[in-house]
Amino acid sequence: MNYAIPSYICTKSASGLAPFICTVEIGGIQYIGAAARTKKDAEIKAARTALLAIQGIVLFFSKGLFF
């Protein structure tokens, strides 16, 4: 089975309580996570966003809900 390798891009704003925002690209699709206080937390949030989106797509097609 071939799996896509995730690639993270993180940015840090100059100020604020949650200055880090990360985007993870998996299989050519980019998923943007919520802002976080640390880079690690921002990466985790981006990964969770991707996982939920991918699980939603799998559930959608497994239930035969596509048009």
C-alpha cells in the first residue's frame, strides 16, 4: 500500500496569543490547521484537520452518498 508523505509549512505571526499556523499537504491536498501557541501544537492541529477531512471523505463514499 502506498501512503503519501505529509509535508508541513508553518508560519509565525509577529504577535498574539496563538502565533503559529501550519498547513499540511498530503497527496497534493493542503489542509490548514487552527492557530496555536507552539509550532508543535499547530502541526498537530493541521494533522487533525487533515485526518477528519480524509475520514469524512471515506465515510461519504462508503455510505454511497456520492452523486
